[in-house]
Amino acid sequence: MKPMNLIAAAALAAAAGAAQAESWDMPMAYAASNYHSEHGVIFADKVRAATGGRIDITVHPGGSLFGGGDIKRAIQTGQVPIGERLMSAHANENALFAWDNLPFIATTYEQNTALWEAAKDKVNEALAEQNLVALYTCPWPGQGFYFKGRVTSSNDIQGVKFRSYNAATAQIAEELGMIPVQVEAAELSQALATGVAEAFISSGSTGYDRKVWEHLDYYYKVNAWLPRNYVMVNKRTWDGLDAGTRAAIQKAADETGAACTAKSAELAGWYFEQLEANGMTVTDAGPRFLAELRAIGDKMQKDWLADAGADGRAILDAYNN
């Protein structure tokens, strides 16, 4: 082959490779500085390297492409091929999606991982029915309460407007005599500043990201549960990839999920230090308040089992065994 023909062949090969490349937008609900979003970028870099640029993922953090409440639907319907969402926010669609919101069932990272191992097959079956595939999951630190004033029992918080992010947190608010108000993480600072919300339950991470010390003074450590975010891909898009590409992406996902979980555990105590450094009082919940919460937790577990049926019982049986 003549030199010019070689150059032409190389150009054609490059053009063919470029034509096969896919650009994927990946919406994420949390701030760019949050470790979930940072690991989304790590995942995108891993996928780009593992596929030789065939799959090029651009991360859009902070609800900048789709608001948190719209991300799952955007993936399902193919508006974007991939994204991240707190799955328990969609427990109204399927009770199994609330597997990680059962108070006081799994309160450590080790227990949470074991509970996910028990739940993931059932959850993935439910996701597949919605045209979704979970690539990796990553937990938040344990959930505790943010309040303006000192709280010793539910008597101190009657009528407080409580930011909820899913059905479980709304139920806790109602059981404690508060008023649940649905607010996405990206809108939390504004909601606190304007009085739309006056308290909430979350990890130290959300409080740090949103600088809630500007509005609230107390954080009560409860460690009620460790909710997980899911990075999901549209199932039709996933099934349309060749086996080698799927394997490369899944390997990147497995590595990222493990690294993100380790980072969450590493940061859990650090977030409390930052809240205190900015003037908040960080303390364990008192015995009266904790007893109330545990009673509510028992009720929520029974309610969940009634809604989740045999699949829910199978998950808890597998976990307990």
C-alpha cells in the first residue's frame, strides 16, 4: 500500500471509531464538592479509560441538568442514558426501594452492606421492570436530626416544618408531630433561609454541604439508617452495548462503588467536626427522644413488611440469617 493510502486508511479508521463513540450526560442531585458527585467524576474517568473513549460520560452535579426528583424518570425514558438518584425517594413506586430506610435495622457500614447484599437481587428485579440497571450504589453516613433549638422529646417540636426527602422521613415527621415538607437537597439552603423548612433528618454530609449552621444550631446523632444513592443506566441502552463494553463499565462501577463507600465511612466523623467548628452543637439524642424514635422505627418496619410483602420478608430474613 502506498503511503498516501495508508494515511487515508488510518483516517477512515479514526472516523469509524469516532462514529462509534457515545457521549453520555450523567445528572447527579448533589453538590459538585460532595463525595457522591466526586466519585461520579471518578467513575466517568474510569469508564472513558476502560472503553478507550467509546463511552464518554459528562457529569452534571447539583441538579444542574435535571432536578433530583426528575433524574430517575429521565433515565427511564431515555432523556439521558445514566444518572444518580437516592432510590428511597421513589418508595411510593415500589416499597422495595425503601429497603435502606428501615430505622435501626442496619446502623453501621458493615450492617448496611450486608443488608444491601440481601436486598440487591430483589431491588434489581424491580428496577429492570422500570427499564433501569443499577451499576453501583454508595451509602450516606448515618442519619441524624438538625434542629434550631434543644430537643429532649417530641414535645419540643410540635408543628415544626420538617424537610422530608422520601416517604420514610415524611412519616417520621408526622409521627413526631411535625409537618413534612418535600425539599430536594439542592433547594435546602433556600428552604431554611425562607422558613419553608425549619428542621430535617440527614447525615453530617448534607449539613456541611449546605452550611446549615447559618440557620440551625443543633445536630442530634441518631444513626437511624444509612441510605444509598444508586448510579443507574437505561436498560435498553445497557442491553444495546456489546458484552466487552458492559464488562468494562461494570468493572469501573464496582471499583467506584467500593471507593465511594470507603470515602463515606472516612468522612462520617469529619463532617461532625466541621459542624462543630462552625458553631453547631453536635450531640447524641437523649433517652426520651431516642425511645420515641425506636418506637416509630418498629412501626415503620411493620408497615414496610406489609407493603413489601414476601420480597420484603425475604430480604430481612436473609439479612438476619
